[in-house]
Amino acid sequence: MRHVGGSILVALTLGVAHSVVAQTPAKIAVTSATLKEGETIPRQYTPDGRNDSPPLAWSGVPGSAKELAVICEDPDAGNPPPFVHWVVYKIPATAKGLPEALPIDAATKMPADVTGAVQGTNGFRRALYRGPAPPPGKPHHYHFVVYALDAPIAAKAGQPPLTRAELLDAIKGHIVGQGELVALYERTGPAQPEAPAGRGRGRGRGGN
Amino acid sequence: MSEQSKLISRRDLLRGVGVAGVAAAAGPVSILSTPDAAAAAEPAAAAAQAASAAPREAFENLTAVEADLLEAIVDRLIPSDSLGPGAREARAAHYIDRALGGALASSRQAYAAGLAALDRYAHASRGKGFLELSASDKDSVLMDVESGATTPGIFAGSSAQFFTLVLNHTRQGTFGDPYYGGNSNFVGWDLLGYPGVRTMVTPADQKALEAGQLKPNHRSAYDYEGFNKATARVESHAGDMKHGD
């Protein structure tokens, strides 16, 4: 009996392992003209500057990709972590990157190379990029993650822009490529007092 | 897309007002509009043009610099668009200015410090004073002020708290009774579809109201003899705002 049980366990384990191997995403190389891996993010891309979204570039997207998505998240903040700074999806698979300073309002058209791309809802509950604003103390890490997807994300008319959690749920099982660039940001000086209790937008930030 | 954005903006705004009424409304409602939306709004543009052509009216409590900043802020918080005039046309800044000498006197110092800090933040982060920024950059600054993401040390307290203060008072100045100096020409009530204060409602009025066809009477509560300041006195929802002062 025990022997038979062990065989079943081995078979199940192998089956799971095979499944994982089959779905391991291809490696996408993520770079930027202005962000460098492991280095400080320029002020321009933070609220200490213009708070523009940074330019990103990538290579190594698998041929089977139908769409791309990007998330910028800070695992050093959030309640629970990560705090989400940026969500972009429905990026054409042909795109080689995202240009600098995507629109901060939905009425402005996306640049030609990424026509059709949609900015999702970030941790500030806005559908745009808002850069690093960590409380003074220690540098935070900002992960710019690029996903290649083997199927387009179904977006219903009138649907609010997806959050990170909703996007990850939607692309589960469809990630055929993935890569990231990690950059840092740190602030000095006195921390701002906490926002007054009950302000919906401030809750759950945990320093970002 | 542009039209949809404007409508969403207005819907959010009206939802926020609906929660707490015209006296005061607090909450995380986003009402920043889009520069394109504002630019495309012909009726609002005409109203704004008329307003700018009028001679500058003196403020009672704010300095000229503070008044200019506040006017620019309320103009972005509840902007004019195709659905009608916004907070600037409602004279929300004048309402706030007047109230800072009375009912909102306890907030005077918060305005002095907060407006100066906001302008310092605009200079430090965007290289220009708030008044010199494009509509889009003004919105970007206000979003950072709202979220408390401004550079540490520029605001003495929480920039988010200052934003909430100004937003609440802007709503009051846009949608409150015109008696208090805002809601000029009832533009706020017209935006909401509020038919006005009535001491008597006939069955015909009720039917028209339910059908959304009751014509606004454009009357302040204080236009009625039996509705004076003593009877109008109510406790504030916003903490420091008391009517009837």
C-alpha cells in the first residue's frame, strides 16, 4: 500500500513539475534610456520633479506574444505590499517600449507606438503613473515588470481601469515572457504627517 | 473619449456632493478634470471669458497673491466644462475669502501656510510657480498635494490635509446657498439639477420634480421672509463651518 501511494505521489509531482516547466516564461530584457538597474531614479520621475512616467525599452519578447503589460511596484511599501505605482496593459506586442511621460488624463491619446494601451489603476486609485515618494529613512526598490501575454486581455466597455491584482488575475496562465528592471529611490528630510483618518485615498499606502 | 472623461469627472463630483449635501462634503472624490476637456467646453469658455473681462474684485481677507493661487486651484478642482461653469464662475474663492473672516477664521493660517507651500512645491518640483504651469501640470501638482507625496519639508503639516480643506471649502463655495457668497448665479445648483429652496410644493411641482422638469426658482433660502438666519442655523458637517455667522 505504501509503495503504491509513493508511486502516485511521484507521478503527481512529476506532472506538476512538467506543467511548471512548460509555462516558464521567456526572459525579456528590460532597459531604459534614463533608469539604470540598481541605481537611483532621476527626480523627474518622482513627485520631487515633474512626476513623468519614465521611458522603458525591452527585447526578447516571444513571437507568440499578442499583447504586453507593465507594472511598477514597490515591495518595500504598501499594506499589504507591494505598493503599485503604475499599471499599463493592452500594449501592442509590436511595441519595443514605452515613451517617456505618458498622458496623465484619459482624454489624451496614447503615443502612436503604443496606441490602444490602457493605464490601469495604481495605489493612489488613479489610472496613471505616480512616481516614488518613500518616507525618509531608507531606499525603496521599484520594480518595472514587463509581461508578454499569449492572448489579448478582454476589456469590457465601461469597465474601470484594472488594478494590479485584477490584471495579474486576468493574465494568469497567459504569461509567455517576463522581465524587469529594478531601480531605487530614497528621500531625506522630515516625513509628512499621516493624512487624516478616513481619507480613502491615503489609507493603506504605508509609505511608497 | 474626451467626452466620456468629462462625464466621469462630473459624475464623481456630483456623487461626492450627494453624500453630504450642499452644506459640506468630504471624501476622496476625484474631480480633477482634463485640460482638453476644459478647453473644449464652449459654454464654459464663454463664461470664463466674461469673468476674466470683468474688473478684478477685491478680496477681503486673502492677499492678492493668495487670492490668485486659490482662484487657480478651485478652477482645477471643479473646472468648467461642457456641462456648465465650474468653481471659478461660482466664485468659490470669494466665498472662501469671505468665510475666512468669519465662519472659517480658524482656517486662515492654514490657507496662508498651505498656499505658500503649494507654490513653493510647484517651483521646486516643476521649476515654475503654480500660476505659470499648464493645466495638466497644475493637475499633476494637485494630485501630489492630494496624495501627500510632496517633497518632505515643504508643507509644515500634511499636504493631503490642506488639499482636503480646500476641496471641502470649494464644494461649499460652489454648491452652498448663494447667501454665503458663492454659488454665484446659482451655477452650482443648476449643475446639480437642484430646483431651489421652496417653502411650498404643489402636487404639480412634485410631479414635475419627479419627471426632472421642475424649473429652478433661483432663490436663496434668505429670499424668504420666514427663513432667516436664526432658523437657518445648523450644525456643520465639516467641523469648523457654522452657518448663520
